[in-house]
Amino acid sequence: MMSTQETIRRPGRRRGGEPNPIDVHVGSRVRLRRNMLGLSQEKLGEAIGLTFQQVQKYERGANRIGASRLHDLSRVLDVPVSFFFDDMDPVRAPAIAGGFSESPAEAFESDPLRRRETVELVGSYYRIDDPLVRRRLFELAKALATGGERAETK
């Protein structure tokens, strides 16, 4: 039996009310896919029977997404459920019980996948109909990122 001195925390919440990093990651993947499809939070909410405020909370990781809701999101966003867990950092995910060098909120803000520029770039890339042009653009971006080193080795 618990004493009255002990506090009960909601599962998944860290001390100080910080969101669980996995919930933050899953929410960021919801936002990424929603933006890739050009859906507003309001439209996504309507499709799954929620308000846009609830979608906002999911995307920030403030509210945990249940299994049935995750299934609904995967159907509406046309991705497998595993999409929401893709690119999860295997080093940081197990550290939920431990400390982080940055808070989940800071990680959320510094994630390049959360930037509008990234979302617009990915959306534009996938609107290119010609697969050869898309591939060339991809190779150009990689070459520019490495300072042309990769382009010279071909």
C-alpha cells in the first residue's frame, strides 16, 4: 500500500510534466506526414474525429497517442504504423528513465524534420513526376552536402 507521502505519476510522464520522448517522436512523425500531404491540423482532426487542438497536442507529444488512434492516423495518412517509429534514435529511446542533455521540448524544436523548409523541400521533391529528374536532384543534394566529394568519385 502506498503512503500518502508518495506521489502517483501518470505513466509516460517524466518528472516536471515533460512529455515522454517517444511520444514527442511519434508526434513529430504525425506532423511530418501531415505536412507532406498538405493537410491542416483541422482537416486531419476531422478525418479522425478530433479537434485541431487535440492534433496539436499529439504532434507536440503532450498527449500520448493510443494504439487505435495510431491505427486511424496510419490509415488517414496512408502510411504503415511503423512509419511513426521510423528514425527513432535507438540511443535516446531507452534513456527515458535517465537524463537527457536537452529536454524533449528542446529536441523537438531543434529537430530538422520539424522545420517548414524541410517539409516544403520534401513535398516539392515528391511532386517531381519524372523519377530520373528526382534521382538527379537527390544526387545533386548529396554532392552539395559533401562539398562535391561524392560527385568527383563517380
